[in-house]
Amino acid sequence: MRPRLGWVGWVVMGILGGTAILAVATPMGRYLSRGAWEEGKILSRRRSIDVLVADAATSPGTRAKLQLVLAARRFAADSLGLPAKDLFTQFTKLDHDTLVLVLSGTRRDALVPASWWFPIVGRVPYKGFFDFEAAMRAERRLADDGYDTYLRPSPAFSTLGWFNDPLLSTTLAADSVFIVQTVIHELTHNRLYVKGQAVFNESFAEFIGNRGAVEFFRSRGDTAGVRVAEARWADERLLSGVWERGYREIDSVFTAHPYPASGADSTIRAVRLTQRDSVYARLRRFLVDTVSPQLVTINRQYGVRVRLDNAALLARRIYATGLAEFEASWERDGRNVRRTLDRIAVAAAAAPGDPYSVVPGPVSR
């Protein structure tokens, strides 16, 4: 039997529904209304993880993963000082394998991302869609406007503590290392989220999520988990360097061929596009010949298959900007994840205009 929706859920649904009724007259209103409705469904279907763990009908594999989630959030709170609140104490099974499609776009002839403004979080370089047809329509509009586009699925998201985010079945389907990394990543947003600084927020959470996962498995004496978590983090840092290299080279090409003050010029645009394509061709060769043989947890064919254009480049950098600098900070802090987390979180919160300024080392941004 489906669990009843608690009174808090009804209040939330009522508020969201009322807001939706008032807002449907505008495109943003309709978008937020759909998001509110989908979030309401997720919240209404929540079940206590403790109850599911104790339920004899829960399969052993699912029970083990749910117990892992509870252990990861305890570790995040007790060992890393992250404000876990009630997050990831409940579970929601979705009707489909893909939770949301995330769209980003970047001009083909400039490293200028499309961005969207939302209440609370400010301006961000991506937009999530529960309505997949709407996502594809938005992607086509961006492409028609001269943007490279990048549309991909996302298995998880955070409401930044505004609601009791449940664990989703899309996340539980992953392996144990990914689950732990995701829990710690999302809880990091509860400790630090700098408004309008999506790249810093996601990259910092990626660093804490990965380093935190290594420490979690080490604290349990799980050497296999430590080995996999370390290898994945090493692969992420290696690819982060590739995206940094590509970004610098593309930026140099565009800087060397500026548009006149009067605006766009078709001849200059053609030169910029030709030279950027040459950069991506060299970058792919570097990926295939040099980087792919070093990858441990990613298929060696990655360099051949990975999409390379401005939108894909900037989308990857959202989660991978300054990873080497975060890692160097951790090294200087005696490889103490909590010390690095506390120090950067306090400093970045005091520098909301440029949070990367508190991280030693050159970060292209």
C-alpha cells in the first residue's frame, strides 16, 4: 500500500500548488510550476530508510545500500562536520530511470555560457527539466541561436536544505562508491552554497565528496572501497586538467581574434570557428594518445567517444574547475579533509564575489 502523505507534505504541496496557480501566466511560472509539482511528487512518496531497512520485504542488496547511505550521512556529520539535518533519511522510488535532464549551452564562437536566473540560487549555467520534450525544445532553440548545446541526465539534485531531500532510486541504482560520494557531495551544499557561483559550488562539493568518500571507506577498513574511490578521484583530476588545457587554448584563440567594437563579423567568426575546431582536434588526439591509457575507472575508449565542443567543455568544468588547487590545499592541510573543508568554507562565504580567490593557485574561471 502506498504510504499516506503527511501533513507537512500537504502543506508543501498546497504552497507549491498555490504558487503554481498564480504563476502559470509566464514561461518561468510554468517552468517553476512543473518543478514544484515534480518535487511535490518526490516528497509525497518518501519512505523512512530505517523502516525500509527493517522491512523483511526489502531485498538484501537494497538493504545493504540503504544502510550504506545512513552510514555515509553519519560520517559526513560526525567526521566532516556537514549539516546533515534530516537529508537522506528517506527514500523515494521514481517511475523512471532518469530523474531530470540538464541543459547547458555555450556560444560556438565564444566561451560565453547561456545562463538562467532562479529564485534563491541566483544565476546558474544550466537548467533542469522534468519535462523531457520541453528540454529538447529548449535545446533546439539554443542551437538555433548559435549555441553548442549539451543535454544530459542527472540522477540526483539538492534543494539546499529547503526540503528533506530523500535518496532517489536513480542514485541507489549506482555502486557503493558513487552512492557515498553523492551523499557527501550533496550534504556539502548544506555547509556552503555561494549564490551565483555554481562552478565553485559544484567543484568544491565534488572535491569534498570524493575525498570524503575515500576517508569514509578508510574509516571502515574497506581497502577495496578506498582503492576504487582513490582511483575514481585520480581519474577526475586527470580529466579536469584536460578540460583546463582545452579551456585555456580555446580562450587564447578567441582572444587572438577579437570581434570589432561594432559587433560580430562573419569573417572573424569563421576564423574563430576554424581555429577552435583545430584545438578540439588536438585535444582529442591528446585524450586518445596520452590520457586514456592512464584512466583506471573509465573506459579506454573515452577519448574517442567523448563529445568535444564549447558547451560540453564548460558543462564538464562546472564540476571540475580548480580540483588540483583543492587537492593541493588538502595536501597543505596535512591531508585532513575536515580542516580543508572548514577553512575554505569560512573563507569562501566571506568572499562571495570570487570564492576561488581563497583557494591558493591559478584557477582559470
